[in-house]
Amino acid sequence: MRMYDIIDKKKRGQELTEQEIQYVIEGYVKEEIPDYQVAAWLMAIFFHGLSDHELVKMTEYMAKSGDMVDLSKIQGIKVDKHSTGGVGDKTTLVIAPIVAACGGKVAKMSGRGLGFTGGTIDKLESIPGFRTAIDDKEFYDIVNRTGLAVIGQSGEIAPADKKLYALRDVTATVDSIPLIATSIMSKKLAAGSDKILLDVTVGSGAFMKSKKDAIILAQKMVAIGEGAGRETKAILTNMDVPLGIAVGNEIEVVEAIQTLQGKGPKDFQEICEVFAANMLMLAKIANEKEAHERVKEVIANGSALQKFAEMVKTQGGDPEYIYHADKFEPAKYHQDFIAPQDGWVVKMDTEICGKTAVVLGAGRETKDSAIDPKAGIYFYKKTGDKVKAGETVATLCASDKEKLKGGVEYLKNGYFFGDQQVDPMK
Ligand code: URA
């Protein structure tokens, strides 16, 4: 087999065989095929796409390029949930305890913040003492005992994706829907769950800016999951505004606690309950009607919050912070962001909102920078909300005065005000 012939075949829009795909992925990981040939191949995929068969095979070989997590030591059906990324997305902190409180098993590997999107691991690590580096044996033991654990990626998950992503990043091939689908799903297949629930975000704070593209991405990821023998379901969610009110780390943990008590912001509470119910259905724990009832029940009777506190304790954190969220000290500096006119918030650039959080210190400016767990933003008013001149629409928080000033400047490009009411869902 020759890489030249495989590039040429894809360039002409022809379907590659499983052996050809295996040759490229394995050869690239072993550094037998150079970057420039793989870059040409990726560009050919960018223009011609991949058939469902190619998608499944490419994803499987990417997953198999590293460790394949074996969750068979955990009893029951394991359902994974994955979001394609967003701003204010703290859903795992709420959904995982709800599902575990209903008898489900959640063995979740999560990531850190990437670009303008936050990461579950950074949020959890803002709870004093919380450990996310846990070895496989302890991970399985905890999930068998308590029903849930959320840890950082251990071992080497899908190294082919790491190499391909780095190459895509510098060859203008990141924004290819089939390549995004293979990238995300390779990590999901390697993470070992039996079933996968996908949160495909759409809007100005998501990878997919249009609903049409989000639907195509969802269909491709479902085709990959099902083709690889894992039942997969996708739900589209709105990322044209930040999710919930809080965007940061500690302040998102506090909002997650409120949501586990049934007192979360309406949009966020609803999304968490819908996803938790769908996970229970996928895990065959409940039918549709029962699933929604059980989710409401464990929130109302306090057992979902108790599960979260139990998870925090098991992973080395202080559960008192979960029962008494006022133990989280606020950031040293705050500044309100004020509406400049009477009228409505007519648009938000959610990517700018996420980048503002990074400027404040809630995310990383460089790969190795430390994050400020207290930095973040409360978005009290969002697209479609009525405002009065001088009213506070958001509050920015930081531990560094200069960063606070920088954040306020940055957010000016994130909010748009006008005289006409708009429908936030359009
Ligand atoms: N997230 C991923 O993991 N991969 C992509 O290609 C895009 C978003």
C-alpha cells in the first residue's frame, strides 16, 4: 500500500477500504507516514467527507491507537455523556449525581478547559481537596461502591487523535464535521461506556454555529457510535447564550449545588433534568415517564445532593462545601457590567463571554498557566431580557484587579442592546 495512492483516491472522492484507513492511522502514529502526506489526506477529507463506513473505521482505529478503558469490572450498564463544548456547561456536576442517586453507574472521564470553553475537571478541582487523578482500580472500586466517579483522563486515550488534532490545527482542517465527529467519538469509544448520550451544542458559544451543521454533526456521531456497537443518542442544545447564570469554576460548582437542590437557573435546571432522564432510559433503569419522575424525586428528597457530597468525600474533597456552599469565599474583586440603554439584550456573543472568563483568569491563556478558581462572571440578563439603562446585566469577579479591568473591556463585545424585543430561540 502507498500513502500517495490513498491520498489520490480520497482526492477523487472515492471511498477508502478499512485496510487503507488502518494503514494511514497506524502509520501516522508510528511516524512512518510524514505530516505533509497526512495533511494532504485530511484536506481531501475536508472537501469530500467520509462515508458512514469510513467514519466508523477511522474512529475505531483512532480509538484503538491507545488505551481502551475496560469498564467491565463495573456492574450494570455504563452510560457516558459528552458535550461538544460550551460556556457555563457544568451539566456533568449535576447529571452524574442525579443518575447515581437513581441507581445508575457513572464512570466518567472528563477534560480540562479548552479555548473559551470550560472543563469539568477544572471546576471539580476548585473544591478543596478534590482529587481527579485516580488509578483504574480505585476508579472501578469507587463506582461499584458509590455509583459514580468523575476523573481526569488517565493513560493514553486515542493518541492518534492528539496527533491528528495538532496537525488539523495548523492546516485549516479543524472545522470539518466528519473530522470533528471522528475526533470526539474516538475518545468516547476508548473511554469504554456501553452507551453514549451526546449533548451537541449549537450557537455563538459552540463549535457548531448553525443548527444545520449541528444536526449533521449529531447524525455523524450517532452513526459512528451505533456502527461501533454502542447505542448512541444525541440532543441539540442552545449555546447562543451561556448556560445558566454562572461561568467560571467555583461559582459554577455553587450553581450546580443549587441545581441539585432544584433551585438552579431555569434553562440549566431543565437541561440537566432532561439529560439525566435520558441517561436513565439508556441505562434501562426507567422508561420515559418514570425517568422524569425519578429525576424530580431525587432532587426533591435531597438524595441527588447527598450523592454529590458523597462523590466529593470519596475523591478526597471536603463535603461541607457541598452542604454549605457559602464556605466558598467570593473573589476579592467584583465589577458590575451595566446596560447602556433602556431596551432589550438583543444578542450575545457567547464565545466572547467565554473568552472574557479566560481573561479574568478562569481559563488558561497558555497550556501551562494556572487558573484562578474564583474568577468568573454572573450573567443575570441574557438575550431576550428587558433592561433599564444603568441596570446590572452581569457581574465580573477576579482575584487580580488588572484582569478584572481587562475582562470588563473584553465583555463589551459580548453584549448587544437594542430597542426591539427579540426571540432568544431564533
Ligand atoms: N472537540 C474535539 O475533541 N475534537 C474536535 O475536533 C473538535 C472538538
